[in-house]
Amino acid sequence: GMLTECEKLVFHQSGIGGTLPTEVGMMTKLETLDLSQNKKADTGGKGLKGEIPAEIGMLGGTLENLVLFDNSMEGLLPTELGMLEELEVLHLQKNSFTGNIPTEVGQLTSLRYFDIEMNRCEGNLPTEIGIMEDLNELIISKNFLTGAFPTEIGDMKSIGNIAATDNNFEGQIPDELTNLWMLGKLNLDNNLFSGAIPDTIGNMENLAIFTARNNNRRGGKGLTGNLPESLGRLQKLFQFDVSDNSISGEIPTSLGECTSLSELSLYKNKLWGDVPAEFGNLDGITQMNLIDNDIEGEVPEGLCSLEAEIQVDCSVICAEDCCTNYDC
């Protein structure tokens, strides 16, 4: 009875087990429910198990934080989650939830943080996700999600971080993603994306990290086409990694204008031509991997003087102490 007055219920790293009781729906003043990290490696405790009860939807007027990560919960995500109109944080990482992400998540218009990484969710990412205009972080890596990335993601004006690695997304990276001028991190590694990187990527003025490694799985080509010239407009770009794809053409000289760039990996593509002399302007570069392409010529002197760790094929001439020729 006293728990019905409770506003905050936290059993974080406390080793509790069992299931989340249906009576949780009676805690109508609850603002924070944090039962996270109750797996205990040292004792073999598995933490919470079972499903999120449908009665969770009865907390729609108050619940702001639902934090259940690192347990052994399972089953479908209940559609009643969509009733939690005040919810700002939904953190379900490291459980065993299955099935589709319910379309009702689009009703969570106050949500700022959505994390279902390391579960077993499948099916398409619902187009309704675009309605969540306040969402700052969308973390859906390491599931079994499929289909095209919904173009509606381009409506999420507040989004700063999209982590969607290790799924089975396919089709092109939608042009609409480049409307997200606040986006700082976009991680799309280990999927089945194809087609070219959108030419309009240069509009993403806050983009610091773009990774789309290893999209050539299961016999697919991965990303194709040329690297966009507009990349040079990304003045905050720190890491750019498109290894293990089928990107072709010459490396755009405009990449030399990305003065914040620290890590550049173009490993295992179909790029050709010379290493641009403009790379000598990359004062912050620490690592550059151009191996397994058809690049030739020599590493520019200006780039050598930056003392970065540079890896190139044997077809590229390397001054002493400038770079490493791979597998000669």
C-alpha cells in the first residue's frame, strides 16, 4: 500500500531477481523505476526475468524514467509503452526482448533517450519513430532489425546520436538523414546498406563520427558510388570509417578541408588515383588506413610531416618513417 505513494523506486546493482509484478501499475505517482544491472557474474544471478507487464501503461501520467538494462528480461515490448506520455528515458539494453518494436513508441513525444541495444528485436524500425522530435539518442545496435532505414528519421530534429550497428538494415542510407543538422554520431557498421553515401552529407554541420564499416556482408557489395565532395564541409568530423564496402572513384580532395579529422579509414574499397596533396592540411590526423584499394603515387610530403600512423598498399610510394606499406 505504501508503495502507491512512491515517486522513485531504485534497485540498481542490488542483485534482485524474479519478475516485474503487474501491481507496478498501481504505483501511479512513480516517476523513476530503475531496476538496472541486476545480473551478477560473481554469483550467477540473472537479475530480473519475464516480461514488462502491460500494466506499465497505467503510469502514463507520471513515469519519466524506465531503466531496466542488464537483466534477463524477455518477451515482446508491450504496446502499452506508448501510453507513457511523460517518459523521457527508456533504457532496456542487454536483455532478451524479442519481436517488433511497437509502432506505439511514436506516441512517446517526450522521449529523449531510447536504448534497446543487445536484445533480439526484429522486423522494421517503425516509421512512427520520426514523430519523437525531442529524441536525442537512438541506440538500437546488436539486434535483428531488418528492412530500409525509415526516411521519417529525418524529422527527428533533436537527435544527436544514432547507433544502429550489427543489424540487417538494407537499402540506401536515406537522403533525409542529412537533414539532421544536430546529429553528432552516426554508426551504421555491420549491416547490409547499399548505394552511395548521400551527396548532401555536407549539410550535417555537427557530424563528428560517421562509421559504416562492413556493409558488404552476405555477398552484397555494401556501399557503392563515389565519396561525396561535400564531405569537406564537415568541419567537426573527427572519425570517418567506411572500411569493407565497394566505394569507387578518386578520394575527393575536399576531405583535406576536414581539419578536425583524426581517424580516416577507407580500407578495402575500390578507390583509385593518388593520395590527395590536400591531406597535408589534416593537422589533427592520427590514423589513416588506405589499404586494399587501387591507390597509387606517393604519400604527400605534407601528410608525412604530420607523424600520423598511415597505412597504404605496396603500389603507393612511402618515404622513410612516413607510413607503412602493407603486405609487400
